[in-house]
Amino acid sequence: MATLLHPQMPAQQPSEEVVPQARAILTAIVAGDFAQVEKQFTDEMKAGLPPGALAARWAKLLAQAGGYKSCGTEPRVVKINDKQMVIIPCEFERMTIDVQFAFDSAGRISGLVFRPSARTAAAYTLPSYANPSSFIESEITVGPSEWPLPATLTLPAGAGPWPGVVLVHGSGPNDRDETVGANKPFKDLAAGLASRGIAVLRYDKRTMVHRHKITALGLHRQTGSHRRCPRGRRCARRRSSTLHSYPALNHLFIAGSGPSLPAEYQIPGHVAEDVVRDIAAWIGKDQ
């Protein structure tokens, strides 16, 4: 006979307590006391950021953003299910970084991210080749009931029917616009293609919408490079594909050497019109 035990969950830590905790952790990071911070990690965080990894990330951030200067006095607190997120804007020599902490109900660190501050990003504007009067957008939900994904359907004005395109993300937990700093290339493509009579569906990626569920189920260990095809077997059957490269057109690539800096992604730009025109011509709806 089996007996199910239901341990009492710890009470949610009040928001007024997580803010000073986040500040204390940030102070430790700036001082280089990474071991003290790592002691407060959840088991999932310890697996994702083993000893030394946080120090390496901080060093990389300083190399990209410049020396640390100071942090804001008004952090933002966001509650997500049983977790609380504290977002502290911090000034570095070359840019503003949002340091984002996530705490579980026991006050342990369940997430830690450094990213360019949304407050410094330029406001998005549609590309010049998009005609807002030629299409309409509606918010929908796609995917099975256990994994629903918010999405945007961009339809050309008129009765249709229309050819359609589904925009699929690259790596990382991306939103439906593939937002990178000040840039939204998927939104550019949707507006540009819909202006040429092509319907476009774009959606928030599952690893962004359901990241906590994926971690809880252990699915994050079964994706990406961790998946391998058994020797001698095919994992997928695909028809031959032709890839077209646009070496001079992608606004996210900046001349230089070494990895891209976060500051580069704050330069506003758009997917080149030639790219949109070429896709439309391939589909057969170039106008």
C-alpha cells in the first residue's frame, strides 16, 4: 500500500523582502563573492550555473558593457505564479543593464539574467516598405491545450484566400517578433509580406512562454545539442532545400571582429526590403 504525503509549501516571501535580498546579492556579485551567491541557488540553478559559471558571465558582461558604475534606487517587482522577479537597472560605462533576479517561494534564486535595459531601447517603427492600411493583425492562440502559445496573425486586407507563411524562431527563448534589442525582424517580415498579399503567423516560443514548466518536467535537458540521432537511423526525412544567403543585407551584423556586443543590438534597423521582396517572389506574390 502506498501513502501520498503532501508537505506544506513555504509561505510566499513578501515583495518588500525580496528587494533587499536582490540588492545584497547584487552587492556580492559586484564584490566578486560569487560563492556566496551560488549558495542561494535552487537545485535547477546549480545545475545550469555550476561553480565558476556566474563569475565567467559577469566577466563577459564587464567586457561588453564596460565597468560597473551604479544601480537604480527603484527596482521593479513582478510576480509570476509562485515566483517573484526583481529587476534592477544598473549603469555600466557603455550601457544600461537590467539585472533580473527570480526567487522561488522559499527565497532561493531560481533565475538570474543580465540583459540590455528595455528603457534604453529605441521605440519600434514599421519599415518604410510596410503599408499599415494593406493588412490587419489579430491576436490568437496556437498549439495544444497543454502548451498554448500567444500568437499574431497578420492578414492582407480583402477577402483572400492568401498564401501563408509561419515564421519559426532560431535558438533561445524568443518572442513572436524575434526581438533583439531595438530590432524586431519577425515583425518587419510580417508587415512587409502582408503588404505584398501574404498572410503571416508568428508566435511566442514555447521556451519563453512555458520555460518554468519545461524546467520542472526536465525537458530542457532533452532539447538542442543534447538530442542525438541513433547511429544508422534517420531522425527526420526532409526534401532537398535551397538556402539563399544575404551577406550584405542583415542589419544585425556589424563590421568588426569578435562576438557581438549587447550595445550593437540597440541600434534600430529593419530587415532589408530586398529580403522581403525575394521571399515574396519565391512564394509567387511579388507585387
